[in-house]
Amino acid sequence: MGSSSTSIVTGAVVAFLERVPPFQFLPRSELAALAHRMTLEYFPKDTVILRAGPQAADTLYIVQRGGVKLSFRTAVGKELILDVRSEGEIFGLLSLMGRDMARLDVSALEDTLCYSMPSDSVQDLMSRHAEMADYFLRTSLTRCLDRSLNELREQTRLMGDGERLLYSLSVGDVVSDRAVVCTRSTAIQEAARIMSAAGATCLFVVDADGVAAGIVTDKDFAAKVVARGAPLDRPVDTIMSSPVVAVERGQIVFQALLAMLSHDIHHVLVTENGQPAGVIGNHDLMVLQGKSPLNLVRHVEHQQTVEGLAAAQKRVGDLLPLLMREGATASHITRVVAEVNDRVMGKILELARIDLGRAPVPYCWVTAGSDGRAEQTFKTDQDNALIYADAGAGQPEVEDYFRRLASFAQDALARCGYPPCEGNYMASNPQWRQPVRVWQGYFSAWIADATRRTAEHALIFFDLRPVAGDFSLYQSLAAHIRERLKTGAFFKSVLAYVSVDHKPPLGFFRTLVVERTGEHKNQLDIKLYGTGPIVNAARLLALDAGVAQTNTVDRLVALESLPGQDQALLKDLRAGFEFLTLLRLEGQLRQARAGKTPGNYIRPETLTNLQKGTMKQAFQTIARVQSQIEAKFRSPEWSQLGR
């Protein structure tokens, strides 16, 4: 009887698992053995099954009936539901694999039944079945990325929401002024000189241990010294206010606001490990709205000089960490950068028109490369071109005008922090400042007479994007390119060869391959081996399918909607691109803060286990798409291209 009952229960579990991926791919004998190690648990509605905190999950759950929600609470107590899992779906995997902490609350949406599987059984299963490990990791990470890239962004958008920034930003993200200090024995006159030289509105008086004992503001000098005729040689501590109201750099901005309101003051000391580090004032809080992308773009639009544009453009550096802190996707961040770049370029061309007069024939200013794809991270060099109407072809006065326009633009861009392109891919180069028919001839030749050198040379121009002027000129050229590509099989084959040239840095047993010697020892180039191959693959597949978009994410999304495409692979590529770009941005931000030139190398050893796992998964996806590209586009001529 007992044996029969056990058999029935085991059979029910096996029958259930046979409908649930990836368990359904296991042999029935494996499922039967697994069923003996699983427990069916009941959770009434609203039961908290897992709670966010330092305790890692030690169980993998599979929803048998009902549903659960994955959520977290913001600093102001608002619950954000990030995902919902229903019958046949798992939860608890990332915490179990990370072995460090549970990051989300998991609660029953209704009366719910779940099969639970202990950690050791999960680890054993994944170690013996690599395809299950890949499935678990890919699906969990994809859901995690989708969550942050969609719902979280919609619920926590940055644009114009200054009030919410008070609860999400740290004081260190906002403070810009350093703390000006002096000792107790400093004379009032000397203290005033120190504060004036620093351009500050307050000064902190510190004890011998460096801890602030009091504060003196410009109003104190006026009310306590000038108005009363106090002797200027008296110690400054005789006019200071004490105690000092302070917040640590890591506290949220709201704490600084609360301190100002509760003490009726205008300055709060910002400390780092108790020592004066900066000062935050009510003005800093007032300009928080000015940190938003919308306000930055408006600020650029209001500028009337190149100098003003240069100053406005520098604020992009302040914007990037705020967007990253708010959970914006990598593609969202780069689009914001592109929008600012476009507005700067548009204003430069407006200023050029004021200086040079109206253009003699219609023209279109286009950007190329990463800016053409709206994927610039930190500022890079200039990549642009100019297309003008055929009516101006061969006319000296037209050519002279656009020569002067391009020269003006190149100089203005350089003053705004964009250095000239070392490869001379700029409109100031006469080769890239031509009428429509000449541009059509360029592309026709590149497509018809492809070589590895010409393909690599032309690659940047297959990412053109119009920025200002008459967009119909660009659209005419783009239509010509798409038409020529319909019969450009050999060109696509050469482009495919170039696109798979850099293989992902994965060794045996999925280890990450890093530089072994030299300046970048123990590092890897995340652009060359990560985002770059995805950009190349997306470009090739988009050109082959006649997709008009140039942005990598837009290209992948457009491809997903077409029949005959590997949608799962394209989604994995999109998720991998977002993740690798975000890693690249974070690394460049750290380098910029350290006073270094932002680059593309990262140290895998500094990443968390989850980040390294996600990176490996992204690299595996790159290997998959490169394999598909080779299978589809490889031609006999590849052997002559250097392979």
C-alpha cells in the first residue's frame, strides 16, 4: 500500500516535470529519482516565501499551481512588483547560485503549491547536465534583464522627477563643492580671506582631530563682524555656530533636505568617515531638476555661442552616473548621450549659418560609427559626413561654402570636447563632403567590388544617421543602399568575414580568456570581444534583411519581427548587448572619476559571480550568432581574405 502510494505520488511529480522545461528533456528515470528528493509545499495567499536579505535561498522552487510575485520596497516604502511567476516557472535560482543573499521578496499572489528542490540536488543536476545549467542561467538572467529594462524603468523614470531623486540619490552623487576649513585659532580676517579665495559661502572650523566643531557663513561675517564692528584679529571660533549639522556621503539626499528643514539652515556639511569632505546647500537641491536629460537638452538649446555649448556639453558627465544609478538601460543612456550630441551639432550648424549665411543648396549633416548608431558612451572623436543636393555638384561657390561649414563645425566640435577623427572620417575631408550621386557611387563601388580592406574602410558608413538639414537627401541615399544590397551577396560574405574576425574570449570549461602580459594584464577588451561583435552581427543581419535602423538594439528588435529569424538568439543578443554595454559604461565611469582616459578594458576578477556568469552567457551567445553567420555567408573566397 505504502509502496503503491509512493509510486502514484512519484508518477504525478514525473508527469508534471515532463511538461516543464528544461526538466522535460531529462530521461524518465532521472525524473523519477529527482521526484524522491522534492517536496510539495503549500503557501496561503500573501505568504512571504523568500524575503530579501543577507540569507541566501537554499531551495529552488517550481510553481505547481497558483502564482508568486517578485518585488522589493523602495527607500520610501513603495512596493515595486518586478515579475510574476506562474505554473511551471521557477524562482530562487539566482540567490541559490550566488550563495550570498536574497535580493527580492517572493510572495504568494494566491493560494499556491510549489515543488521545492534542495540546493545540493540542483547543483548536482546542473553539474551533470550542461544544457540544463545553460537553460536555467539564460532564462533567469533574461527575465532579470527584461525586468530592469522595461518595468523598472517605467516605474522609476528619471525625466523631470526631482522629488524622487531625493530618495534615490546619495549625497555624494549631488555634492559638488568641497568643504573649506580652518582651525579654531584662525583670525576672523584670515578666515574671511580663506573663504573668499575659495569662492565659498561658508567655512567650517575644525578641531585638532579634523572634526568640524562649528560653521561660519557669509551672513555671520556680515551680522557678527561688520554690523557689530568686531575686532578682525579675534579667533574665528568666537563667531561660529555650533554644533555642525552633517550627513555622510552615502546617505540619501533626502536626509540632507530634512536636516536643512528641521534646523532652518542653508548649508549641511558632507562628511566621509566623520571628516569634512564637502558641503551641500539648498541651491544644490534646487538644481536637481537641472540634472535631468530634458533640462540638459533645453540648456543646450538656449546657448548662443560655441563657448556656451562647450560648457553645457560638459554636464553630460554629471548625467551619466545619475542615469546609471536610476537603473536606466545601457541603450537608454547612450540614446540620451546621442540626443545631447545631436542638439550640440544642431546648434553648431545654426551658429555656422549666422556666420556664413544660408547654404546655397540643401544639405544633410550625418554622423557615422558609434554616434551614427546612437551608441556613444563617453565622448569620442568626430565621425561625420555631409551630403548635399546634386544641383550643387561641380559649382565652386557651393563647394567653397560647404568647405567653410565643415571647417567651422570641426573646430566647434573640438572646442566642445570632441577631438578630430584620427582616420579623417569627417565632413572637413573633401572625400566625405559630396553630392548625393557621388555618395551613391561610393556605396555602389563598395558593394560591387568588395575586398576585406574596402569593407573595413566602408563599415563606418553603413551606420549613417541624419542629424540636421534636409533628411530627404539621406533617405534617398539609404534607399539606394538597400536596393544595391539586394544583389550584394559577395559583399555580405566579405562583411561576414570581418564580422566574425574577433571570437569571444572563452576558453575550455567556459573560462574567461584575459591578456597575459603587458599594460592590460589580466584584463579583457569588452568592446573588441563583446559589444563590437554584437554590433557587427546586428549590422550584417539587418543589411541582409533590408532593415533600415542603424541602432544595434533597434536592428535586433526589427529582425525579431521578421519571419524566419531566430528570435531566441536575437533576444539573447539584445540582452547580452545591454549587459556588456552597461559593464563598459560602469568601467569608463570609474576610470573618469579616477582621472584616467575612459577605455574598454575591464578586470573580470572585480566582477561578482553573477556578473561573470552573465558575461560568459553573453559571450556564448556571440559564439552562437557567429556560427550562424559563418554557416550562412561563408564563401570560398574566405580562404583568400586572410583566414
